[in-house]
Amino acid sequence: MQAAPSSNTADYMALVQRRRLYGGALLALFVLLMASGFNLAEARNAGGFLEGLHRIFDFPAEIFSEAFTNWRNLPGLVLKFLPSLLETLNIAAISTLVGGLLGMLLAFLSTRGLALWPALTPVFRRIMDIMRAVPEIVIALVLIFLLGVGPVPAMLAIAFHTTGALGKLFSEAAENVDLKPVEGLASVGANWLQRICFGVLPQVAPNWSSYALLRFEINIRASAILGFVGAGGIGYDLKTALQWGMGKYDQVVAIFALLFITIMIVDHISDRARARLVKGGQAL
């Protein structure tokens, strides 16, 4: 009877040593990969990274110095690029709405205990994995080749990725619901859609809405980035201004300021909205 504590201690110490060994091996592998990747990038780079490190702020300084010189143009430039900003917000809003609706459908089809076809649950989960794995910019480049430049490829690309991301989050939230209301509805003859609408949706709606608002913030940034590949919005104007170089840097600063202010406002509003949804009306 007295040998049990020492045996447990030995097992615990062996487990700790094994975890430390695995952790050390992973850390060594990470350092090795980082070092080899840096050396490969340094070899393929036109100039040395360390040699040019002291000039890292030269380009931003050039941009802001020109914008400071032409500061009187900034208010007019902000108004000039406002329609492009609205286009970016529209792309983000529509893609979030479409991706959220499709994500809801995939979530219900892939949630254990709620799926309409339980045997196909792994299939729908793999579909969401694929949709999350492909970056928006890759999808946008393919769609631009097929559809041409404009906001439509950006909207479809972001909606595709959003469907997989929100579907995963929605499914995880749905797996934690109380199944008693669902079972009660099933006992009185409710079909699958009725069980979902009246037994599941009221429980997951606050968290799902919070996830959708957070995704909307992410999609604003994504739609601005996709403008660099010709997908419309304010990102396209930013790319054009940067390509022109000297003489257009005041436009670059105006676009950055417009994006920063917009994202800050959207973040603040969505934070308060998420607090109300999740905490039952108590905003931060």
C-alpha cells in the first residue's frame, strides 16, 4: 500500500520529462526552420536584410513628409476616396451576410446530434475545412481571371472563406446547446427545421451574432487588401497611389487615415454590440 505514492510520483516525473523532451525537440525544430528559411530568403533577396535594416523607415518617412507638405489637400482627398470606402464596406457587408447564411446551413448539417443526415457530418466538416484553408486572395485571383476586375470577385472570395470560418464557429457553438428543448419539440412531432428554429436558434443567436460582427471587422480588412489584386474598393486606389510614387503620397496618407478611422469606428461599435448580445444588454 505504501508503494503507490512513489509509483505515482515516478509516473508523473516520467510524464513531465517526456513533455519537456517533446517541447525541446519542437523548439529546436522551430529554430532550425526559422534559421533555414531566413538564410534562403537572404540568399534570394536582392539586398541583405541586415545591411538594409537601418533604412526600414526611409520609405514611410518619404510618404509622410510629402503628405505634411501637402496637408491642405488631405480633407479633399478624404472626400474623394469616400465612395471607394463605401464600396469596400459594401463588399465586406454582403460577403459577411452571404457567408453567414451559408455558414449557418453548414453548421447545422455538420453538428453532431443536430445534423439532418448524421452519416454526412464528416463530409460537411471537410467542406468547411477546405473553404477555410484556401486564402481569399487566391480565390480572388482565380475569379478575377474568370470574371474580370471589380468588386464581385472580392465579394465571392471573401464570402467563400467566411462560410468556412463562420460555419466552424457556428457548429462549435451549436454543439454546446441544451438538447432538452429539441427533444421536447421532437416528442410532439416537430420536424427537423422546426426543432432547429425553435429549439436551437434561440440559444445560439447571441454567440452567432457576435461571431458574425467579428467576422465583419475582419472582412473589411480583407476587402481592402484584395483591392491590391484588382478586386475593387479602396485597396485598388491605394495600390494605384503607391504605384505612382512621388506626387501621390498625400493620397496614400489620406487613404490610410480613412481606413484607420473607419476600422476604429467599426471595432468600437461592434465591440459594444457584441457585449450587449453576449452579456444580455450590459454594454461595456
